Amino acid sequence: MVLTADSSVAHQTSRRRTPNGWNTPFIGKNRNTLQAGEPAPSSDGLYPMAFLVEKQAGAVVHPHFHQADQYQVIVQGSGRLGVHDVAIVAVHYTDAYSAYGPIVAAQDGVSWFTLRNAWDPGARYMPEHRRQLREARARYQHREATCGPLPPLSMRELAALSAPSGDAVIAEAADGLGTWRYTVPASGSISGPDPSTGGGQFWLVTAGSAAVSGGALLPVQSCVFVAPDDTAARLTAGTGGADLICMQFPKRARD
């Protein structure tokens, strides 16, 4: 199950106003896009979710946690996420039932992708849900992993690339959690890590453009989901090269 989302299509068709910004679904539904009376997806299986959150200057998202493992990737603006200063491209991972925050947008606002591999009904805010968080500790321990900011390569830097390269920016853990950055020259190709070692992968185009095998060229801020039972993703850069982030979830019992 390889899923792709073209950012230009998502922005044109799915962008929705919120009280302090915008929300744009890319892959899967979320609590804001379920229709009245529509049952929520099961939280027991694989369910990729990707959406872009844009917050205006000074917006605050208070500390909270989710029932699903989650990546957040800063793609525009800057601010703070908990104790971390964040800017383009910072990657922040949290295990399910790991409280984090607040998220505070700086004067230029802040935008991030939220990426999950399982259904989540929405944030549970602290301290109101502290008891639920404590009860989850028998199964889930608090874990965060971060990297960046990793400023995307400029058009000139992409044009100067002579060969593909890739490095871990969050070292792969025993359960498969890990994040990699790949830079690819014009029309070059790379193969990602074996997805069977984790619980699914999201790829994000942070500069240039790229296509998965047999697929259309995807512009900046497009994303790809690769399931654990898929073969390793092979991406080919467009004529301007590509800067890519691959984020792998840990393997859970459902995987």
C-alpha cells in the first residue's frame, strides 16, 4: 500500500480555515473531516494520516497527548515546541500517550505536517487527562525524538549535487523508529530503508520534486506513505533534484 499526496492538489481542494490558521488533509481522514454520523476508522490497524497545520503569529497549542504514534515536521515559519526551538525543517516524534507542548508560533507563524500510522480521535489536553495518561503507562512509556532544523537545499545547491546521498538524522532504534534525509541530483534515484523493520514510513519532499516508481512527479510538501509490507520505496528526483525526509514509525503488535 503506497499512497501519495500532491501538495498542489491538496492546497487547491482541501484547505480549510480554522480559528487561528488553516488545516489541509493530505492522506486519510481526521476528526475534522469525518462527516456527521460517519464511524471513525478502527484504532487497532494501520491507518495512515497526514495533514498540514498552519498557525498564525502568536497562536498557542496547549500541552497534550495522542493515542497514536506521531511525527510533526516544521515546514514553514518558526516557534517553540515544548523546550525546543523549531524552524524549517525540524522533525519531532512522540510515542502514543507521550505528552508534549505547548506549541507556540513565532511572529512569522508556524506550519507543520502531522503524520500518523494509526487513527487518532484528537488531542487529549493536560492536565484534564492526566489520569488517562498515567493509566497508559503500563503499555506506553514516554518517548520523544527530535532532529533539525535541517534547512532544505536551495535550487543552486540541488543543481550542484553530483550523486545521491542519505544519512540517518534520528538513529534507528531497536523497534524500527528512525528518520533519514536523502539528497538526490536531477533525475537521480534512491532506495529507502526496508519498511518491514518498522510500522510504516512517511516520505516528505522538502525541496525540488520526486516521484515514486511508476508515479507522477510530486512537488515540495508532497508526501508518500509506504506500508510495512511494501518493498523499499524507490524515489526519482525531477530535473531540479530533490531533498527528501523519510520517517519510519516503530513496529507495534498490530504491524
